[in-house]
Amino acid sequence: DSGVTQTPKHLITATGQRVTLRCSPRSGDLSVYWYQQSLDQGLQFLIQYYNGEERAKGNILERFSAQQFPDLHSELNLSSLELGDSALYFCASSVDHYLHEQFFGPGTRLTVL
Amino acid sequence: AQKITQTQPGMFVQEKEAVTLDCTYDTSDQSYGLFWYKQPSSGEMIFLIYQGSYDEQNATEGRYSLNFQKARKSANLVISASQLGDSAMYFCAMREGRSGGANSKLTFGKGITLSVRP
């Protein structure tokens, strides 16, 4: 158990819908990272937050947005969902942005039908 | 160009033997970090080992060691005394740039599947 929690574990929804994925980092970790893992794209970095502020953006679609709240939990919002958004979404956390290990949550498996 | 290259096809190893999983990387930064993660069939990503670009000694964590050859830009993972539970996908990843800032993301390779035979 990495100490990073993600909910829900599985999510099945339809095209055009909007979903919210939630992540709670390890106690004491200020940085949260979101990654998407799909068969064709592999593991890709989406976005990073550090202590409530956006620090870095990767290949995140405009239909996707994220935020980190004062209690440091983070949410990833995916809207106007398409079939290709089906993937495993990971949240990871680290102590601060001076990175050594990033500890990953169990992931949320999103299926868009 | 790919920043992390893992080209081995599925790897097989006999239980209790050692196995090396290859990883090469590409960066122009002087400061970077290399990571290995394990992803079993259950899907979670498990951190295994870390090597910093300025670390003079190869990293070791229990049965895992990282064979870091900076000039060749390779960071191979060595698993000694393989166990059945080592069967999983293994990912090599890199963090580039100075510690912190916008370069804290990890860039992953495509992964290698390891199967341990009894």
C-alpha cells in the first residue's frame, strides 16, 4: 500500500458524459501528479500540482481539468468523454517537487461506452 | 526521439535465477533521475529503485539493483533470485532537469513483461 488513495476504482460511463476522479496523496506529500495509461499511448503525464498550484502540464486535453484543494487532495475532471478516453488514470504523490520517488495510487479504470 | 527505450520482448526467467531488464535513455540534461516501477496484473504501480545522475554508486534495494552506465546512457534493472511474484510489467522512467520546477514529471518507457517460470 503506497498510501495514495484513488476513488473510484472503476468507472463506466457513456460518451459525452463528465466524470470526476479523486486522489488523496500520502500524508505529508505536497505534490500530486496525474498520469494516463492506455494501450496505444502507454503511460503519459497529464498534470502536476504542488501545494495547490499547477506546476506542470503534459499531454492533457482541453476537455480535461484538474485542481488541488487546500487539504491537498486532487480531482481530475474529464468532460465530453470519448471512446479513446478509456484508460487507467493514476495519481501519484511526492514529498515536494524536488522529486525522488513518486508513489502511485491504485488507479481508476475508466471505461467509456 | 524516444526519451526512454525498452526494446526487449517479453522476458522469461527461471525461478531463483537472476534477470536483467534493459533501459536506455536520452537526455541532454546533466541532472536527472532514473526510476524503475513494477506493474503486476492487478494494475498498481510499485516503485522499485531510484538512481540519480550524480550518484557515484549503483543503487540497490534488496533483490533489485540498477546497473547505471552513464556514458552509455543505460540504466538496466537487475533482479536477483527471481520469485514467482516478480512476474509483472516493468517500467523504466526518467525525471529530467534540475530538481523541482516544471521538470518533475516522469517520462516512462513502454515497459517489459517479465514471466518467472517455476
